[in-house]
Amino acid sequence: MITLKEENQFKVAVVQAGSEVMDKKKGVNKAVRLIDEASQEGAKIIVFPEAFIPAYPRGMSFGTVVGSRSEEGRKDFLQYWKNSITVPSTETEEIGRAAKKAKAYVIIGVIEKDREPSNGTLYCTALFFGPDGGLLGKHRKLKPTGSERLIWGEGDGSTLPVFDTPYGRIGALICWENYMPLARAAMYDKGVQIYITPTADARDTWFSTVRHVALEGRCFVLSSNQYSNKDMYPAYISSREEFKDLPHELSRGGSCIVDPLGEFVVDPVFGKEKILYANIDLNKIAEAQFDFDVVGHYARPDVFQLTVNEQEQKSTIWKK
């Protein structure tokens, strides 16, 4: 039986680490190792960055310019596709076993291959695992940003879960989805308390975003980004030539943890792989909601209405 104190106070871990680029087996192994490391510190919620397996392919063009694609770029995409994962799969089972061993909730960014109707489309996905090792569900990024649209499909409203756990209600939006006001509103409307923001954005403006989300939603925000450099990318990819003009450090990190009044619990960390830890007290949410509750006493349902289509969207040519 979990006591009130245990329910309201617990430790979280935010993983800042680089991917094993284009190698899902090594990526899963690294994730398992980091889950175990975080569990040794007593973390009950463990968060990984966006697209941790097999990579956020920063700097790669996949041989694409407007109007044409190169054969070399298609081969790069093939490697990316081969090392993405289906859900569920042996890879998700392995991560689930690590979550079970850790007795923790694990949220991890992956690139997902869908089985239906075609497995050619990839999605940027956050997977949620429970402390029993089970795959609780997933969230697919609703709108890939900029050049991400060349390689990822769009999610729909059927994957906008918020999970009720002994450690608060947990949900996630990925990277620039957090600039979509109605997507945030959907999370708030579901009572999110531990708001996960896996990201690939390491700019200073991102920290204004996560602080605003925490303050607006009166929730804890766990923001996880990769630390990556050019040495992490395999030599065979054609984009290696394109990397010549890029700095060695491709993503400086910037993972952080923010409280429900928008203050840093853990300041952004730069320039290295590191696991960030913080002790969370859910009572801080009620204290913060004293003067602002976005879906409570500060809501105006007589003026504003939110409609969310949570039905799975399928192509009309696809019949089960």
C-alpha cells in the first residue's frame, strides 16, 4: 500500500544522452543501462529525449531538395527505417523488462514503424511503460516541424493519453507540439500533473517555453534533450559530407526540470551526457493552483469550448 507521503513525494530522472545513431540494438542496450542507473538512485519516473532510438537525425538532408531526392539519400532513409521499431516488438519488450526491474514509469522517444496499412511511414513517438513492464500506450507527434516532415508522418488525436499513476497524472507532448496552444489545452483538460516534453530544441527560447507550460498548466515539466556530436554518427551516411560546415557539437543538451510556478528545480545542463534528478512534491501543484487553475476556477467554459477528435484516423482505402 502506498502512503499519502509516498504518493505525493518521489524522485524523477531526466536522461540527457546521445543516441546510438542508426543502431536500434545498441540504442535499446543504452536505454536499458540508463534505466538501471536511474533506478539505483530511486527514480520512480524516468524520461528520455525525443527520438532516442534510433536518432534525431540532426544535420542529415536525406539527399532532399525541393523537387528531387538522391539515391544516396534514399539509402540513408533505408538505414533509418531499418533501425526504427515497431510497437509492440522485441525492442519494446526489452525496455519493458528494464522498467519492471527498475519498478519505474519510463517514457522514451522512439521512431516508430507502423504495421498498418503500410510499414513505410515513420512516426516520432513517445512510449509509456509501467513499473510492471507493460506498454501503457504511446503518443505520436501530431505535427513534425520543418524538414522533419520529409521523414515522419503525422499522428492523430487517438494518441493523446494522460495516465493516472500513484505519482500523478503523466502525459507528454513532443518538442514544438508545445507551441500548439490547443494541444497544451488538451493535456491540461485531462489533468496532467507530470508533463513530459521530450525535445530536440536546445535554444535559449526553449527554456521560456517549458517554464511557461509549467506556469500555465500548474504542473511539473520534465524536459529531456539529447547531447550529441558528429562522432556519434556512422561514417557510411551520405550526410557526412554535409557535416563539414556544422559545429562538432550538434545538440548541446539543455534538459531541465521545472516546478508548477515556472521555476527551475534543476537548471538546464549543457555540454555533456548526464541524468538529472529531482524530488517532486505533488502538493506544490495544489499550492500553485491557489491563484490560477487553468481548467478550474480560471476557466471560462461559458466563453471558450475545447473539442478534441480522439478517433484513430485511417486511410479510406484501408479496410481491416
